[in-house]
Amino acid sequence: MPIRKNGDHYTHQMHGAQFHSYVAPSRGSRQLCAWHTELEPGNVGAPHTVSHEEVF
């Protein structure tokens, strides 16, 4: 798997939050996903079912 640096990520916006993807199967890992998540104060999350390993 390639080395990722801080600015090397994809950003997804959903449910009023920003998810910065650093590690995902689409980027070379087998199953693990790692995200940096930005939430606004008072934001209510959406239900989420985990089907693979994730790191936030």
C-alpha cells in the first residue's frame, strides 16, 4: 500500500460532515478504512452499519 501524506486525501460530504479519506480499498488497502472527520457543533449523525474495519 502506498504512503499517504496529510494533504493526500479525498473529501466526501454527507450528513452535514466532511470525511477525509486516507486509507480505503479504493486506495490500495485490502479492507481497512481510515478517515479524518469534521463535524459541526450540534450535528446529529446518521445510523451507520459497519461492514469492514474503519478508523475515524
